[in-house]
Amino acid sequence: MSARVRRLLVKTLYTQPGSLAIGALNGVVATGIAAYVSGLPELWIGSVVLTIIAVARVTAALGLSPDSSDTSTQKLEIVYEVGALSYALVIGSVAGLAVWRGASAEVEVLLVANAVCYGVAVAARNAGRPTIAIGQLALSCLPIMAASLAIGSLVHLTLFVTMLLLFPAMFSITLNIFGVLRDSIAAAETSAKLAEKMKVLARTDVVTGLANRAGLNHAMVETMMSLEQDSNLALIWIDLDRFKEVNDLLGHPIGDRVLSEVARRLNEVSPNGSTVSRFGGDEFVIFCPIEDRKHAQLITSEIHAEIMGPMRIDGERLEVRASVGVALLPEDGKDTDTLMQSADLALYHAKIRGRGQTQFFDSSMTRDLVRRREIEDELRAALQRDELSIFFQPIVDLETGRIRTFEALVRWFHPVKGELRPDEFIPVAEETGVIVTLGNWITAQAARVAATWPEDVTLAVNLSPLQIRAPGAALGIRNALKEAGLDPHRLELEVTESLFIEDNHATANFIQELTDIGVKFALDDFGTGYSSLGYINKYPFTKIKVDRSFVSGANVGRKSDAIIRAVAEMGSTLEMEIVAEGLETIDQVQTVRQAGCTLGQGFYFSRAVPDYLAAMLLAQESDGEPMKITG
């Protein structure tokens, strides 16, 4: 029997002290009346002793608290046992004396009934400790049985036998009650332990052993409830950058070990009293006490350095980067919900700054969020109200000056705010998923216009990675071509290298499905991302667009010219068109042409223009007025 179960069984002795007092009072009154009626001095002595014991028992029961950890289980049991057995011995002895001295029949009946009823009652009441219960029954009955046996009359012998038969029956009842109590308490104890274990499991992340989201919420609530005034706390939200690549390339078991290693490192550098949790996926949240903002900056700096330290798992040397958002209590929020929102906003800004950054919350972030939500709502409405327009910028053959392609670009003319720049609403569209609807709309509108151009002029449309990964993306492009009546061979879809950072089957299937019907693909902004030649080797690109930073950027020079020349030479070998973007002067046109670029795009030739001006440029060309490409 566990100590806790024994404690609970002993506590049953102290339950309902009122019943103990009533029983004691009943015994004292009955003994006093018997002594008064019989006049026997022995009974008067017994009555006085019984009264003293009864008062002592009730006082002890009221004075000792079984719920107090200061009172040991052994002390509780011994105190009760001494009082109970003493009381039973005296009440049984008084009844035995009455029988032995030949008191009147009514006195004998009163005392014998009182003693036997007491013994039977406590045998059930105190079954939680069988030795005490059976001891009380024996001490209250044995003196009567001894006196009856000594007298030896038929009546008294019958009383002896009757009381003797009472023992096995009461032993059985007492032990049965004890068994039920013990098993019930043990079962409740087991259930309580299991419930506590389940509670811990429900609040623990199985991969890292850290608190999970539920555990974090519980810890935050408890911390906030016990928080002293003027205390400072920090909520540090950590998102591992490009962690999906680890899972995709090395497998989820390795990914889980990376998460466990990150968790170990976070535990090591977090201050005492911190709650370190895995919030979900590759995100971790640390809720910790701080002294001030400078202390929080020191902690986040250590966290960032610790995470980014190289780790070796199964022979693989891995370097993990992370974006970190931080919010402080009370300056960034006075409750956990506000603090979480502030840290989440800070994390978002850390990501858009280029990842691998730490960003503390600033009130301006809330204004930016309001602004983004406003743009999101207005953009959805603009699609329905036809406030958006498609403009077309020509891509020119650098040998002939003729227009080979028009790139479709979206423009938004707000009825109140005027023209909104694409760099204002396109990022919002990508963040919110509106880019899928917007992208499909651009393709459909541009395809209708392109269907009216000469057949040798193609249409280029930029696609967002989100649009490509959306369900039914290829079907949306095919439907747009079909409804516009545009030959798939006249459509070029421009994608950036960011599409391939998270390599997946959806991207490959999208490109393959559209390539099969004749749609061409161009790699846009080449040279600004990872510029992996593996992309060019794996996917059927027919065109590469050299980013404008190599043509008209601040760092244009011998190195950029060499890069353009190398890319152009590669394109020539692979029979791919090379487009130079951002051409603004005749010198730039001649430079990229001499470097080997076959196509050019930029303000030197034309800005993006509405569909009717694009048609006018094509008409001028048909009249023998191609774009000027020489000085």
C-alpha cells in the first residue's frame, strides 16, 4: 500500500467528527444513567473515565487536521487508535461489570446494548483501518462475554454464543469494506496519476520534449497570474529559415533531430524561469523574464548565435538560420494575446527584411499591417470593379529592332488614391493569396489582347510561385488560352528562381503539362538569386532574362559586363534567347548586344503602354518603322 493510499484510509477515521461526538455522548449518558439507577460505585467510576476519554477523543479529532502536511500519518493513526481502543475497553468493561454484579435487567440491557451496538457500528465506520475497527469490536464485547461465561446460566451462555457468532460476521463485513475503500482509493490514485501524465503529455512536444502550444499557453497564463508589478517579460518567436529543405533533402528523421538539437540549444541559452516551446512545425517560442530591453537584445543575440552554429548529424554538416521576432511586456502589450500578435508581426518583418534577421516590435508595424489589410480588401474589390488594367512593354530583337514579345504588366488606378505602384500591392497579394486570382485574371486579359496581334509576336506573363503551386494552376492557363483563342506557342511564362527553392512535384508537373502543349518558359531576374545552372539543365527554359542590376544598376562595370557575356555565351550554346532588362540608353543597348544578348527590354525602347498603344507600336513596325538600336 502506497503512503498516499494509507494516508487517505487514515483520513476516513477523521471524517464526520460529529458522528464521533454523538457516539461518545450517547455512551457517556447511557453509562451515567445506568450508574445512577444501579447505584454501583464501579459504574460511577466507569462513567467518569468514559467521559474523560470521550472529551479527549473529540478534542483530538477537532485539533488534528488530516489535511495538514505537518501532521504525519503515523501520528494521526496512533492518536485515534489509543482513544478508540480506550473508549471501547471502558464501555465494554462497564457493561461486563453490570452483568457480573447482577445489576437489574434494565441496566444490563442498556449497557450491553450500548456496548454491542458501539462495537458493531465502529466495525463499519472505521473499516479503513481494520485493526482498529476489529480491536474496538473485541474490546467492547469481550468483557461482556467473559462475565456471561463466568456466570454460566443458560441465558448468559446463550448471550456468549450469540456474541461469539457476531465476530466472524463483523470481521467479514469490516474486511470487505476495507477492500472496497482500499481498491477505490488506489484506483483513484492511479487515475489521478494517469490524468496528470496525460496532462503533461498533452502539453509536451513529442519530438523535442519542449512545451507545445498548449503547454506554452498554460505557462503564460500561470506566469501572468503570478506576475509582480513592474516585471518585464519577453516573448521571442523563432522561425527556422528554409527548414523544409532539410526534410525534403535529408528526410524527416534528420529533420526531427535538427529540431531536437535546436531545442537543446535554446534550453541552454534561455534565462532561468523561461518557458521554451515548440510552437509548431519549425517555429519556437520562448517566454522569459528580462531586466530591460537591453537584456532582451542580449538574449536574442545569444539565441541567434547558438542556433546558427554548425551542427553535425549522421555525418552531415548543417547550418541552420533563423528569423526572430521579439515583443516585450509591458511596452508592446499588457496581455499574452497582444504580446503574441506583436511578436508575430515582428517576425514577419524579420522575414521580409531578408531572413536570418532579428526584429523587435515597433508600433509602426501595426500601421503597416492595417495598410496591408486595407490594400488586400481594396484589391479584391478592384478585381470586381475593373479598376486594374494590363499594360504591355515590348521586348525587342537587338539585331532587327523589331518587337518580338510584349510582357504583360498589371497597373492599378485607384479611383481615390490614384495609381498604386505594383511593389505596393503585389507583395500584399502574394502574402494573402490574392495573387492566385490576380495572376489568373492577368493571364486571361492579356491573352485576349495578344490574340489580336500578328502571329509572330508572343506574349510574356509573370507567374508567382503561389499561383503555380495552387491546385489546377495549369488548367487555369489552358482555359485562358482557349477562351482567348491564343495559340499556346505564343505564350511565354516568366518564373523566378525563388520558385525552385522549394522543389516539389507540383512545380515540375505544372511546367511539364504546359510545355507539352507548346507553352514556353523563361527564367526571369537571372543573377539575383541562387542562379543555379541545375534549374536551367532540369527545366525546358527557352529564354533567360538578365536582371536589370547588371545593365543599369549602381555596380555596372567590367564585372557585370563579363557576367552578361558569360550568360549570353551559355545561351548561345544552349540555343536559348538572352534578354537584357533595364535598357535606358543607346550605350547600354550596344553593350549588351556586343556581349551577345539577343533581346532587349527597357525604357529606351518603350515604357509599358496600354493595349491600344501596343497595337500602335506594332502598326508602326508594319509600316517599316522598327525600334532604333543604333546610335
